[in-house]
Amino acid sequence: HKIFLWLLINNRINTRALLQRKSFQLDCYDCACYNTITTETSLHLFWDCNFAYRCWVTLMPFKLRGTSVLEETMLALEQVPSSFGLEIVILGYWSIWNQRNEQIFKNERPIVQE
């Protein structure tokens, strides 16, 4: 999971925007979670997407939008218990990534369990 976080912070996760920059041909480069007309960047997928926002706001009521993945991670770490905060954030990212992939590969709509 920590490798996944490193890849995410360094913009190496294969979001649709990254695949487009690598000249990968896809039918659509928009967000896979809610089929919005927004390019699926790391920041969008893990923080600004309505699905991701709903996931994070259950843990962090003072969630912001539109900064950077690193800044959002640092803000998240300030709002969760310090003894295991990093693990919560990493598993949150991992869960969003898995839900997104379920949507793409199995056509299962992402769900926020409250």
C-alpha cells in the first residue's frame, strides 16, 4: 500500500489522463466513477470526484477540493488520529482505486457505505 501511495503522490497511477499523455487510446478519458465530463486525473479521482468526496467527508468533515494530492494527504493526516492516520489515508486511496476498477472492469457502480 505504501508503494501505491508513492505512485499516487508522484502522479504515476494510471489514471485516464496519464494514459492519454502516454498516447494510450481509450474511448473516453473522463471520470469512470460517475461518468462526469471531467478528465480523470489523480487529484480528481482521489479527492474531487463526487464519489471520493463522499468517502472522505465521512472521515474529515473539513474536506477541501482542488488543491493537490500531497496537500490533500497532509490535510487528511491533520484530521485523523495521528497514531494510525497514514494507514487510514492509504487504505482510503486504495479503496477508491479498487471501487474505480470495479466500475471499469466489472461495471459495478461505486458505493459509499455509511
